[in-house]
Amino acid sequence: MQRAIRKSKGAPADVDWKAVGRRIRELRGFDMTQAEFASRVGISQNYLSNAEHGQVEIGAVIVLRIAREFGKSMEWLLTGKE
């Protein structure tokens, strides 16, 4: 049996994965390669590339690792809001 997902008032139910990818790319900056960033958070360079292009839905564990490693909130990574 499938449950209906309830939306919070005023909050979108979906994550814009392309925007998340842009924020990850912003965190990486110009002085860090994808391979270096991926190594720091324990993912492959290919997965990071797909994430930066919004082609994958990143799991909570990976979002948490990125947030902790780079001093950002999970909310900022997912929504762009602090």
C-alpha cells in the first residue's frame, strides 16, 4: 500500500537537483578538482560529476558528509537557504 506524501504549508515537496549540483560546484571552487572533492566526501569522481549536473538524487548520507566537510548546512545544500 502506498502512502500519500503530505506537503508542509508553503514548502515545495521536490528538490531541484540541478540547483543542488550548482551549489556543490560552488563549494568545490576553482582550486579543487572533482577527484579531490569526491575523495574528501567518500564518493567517486563520476558520481560527483553526475551530482554537479543534477543527474542523480543525492542520498542523505552524502549530503550530510558534504555539509560537514565544507561547513555548510544540509538545508543550504538542498534549498539554497540558510
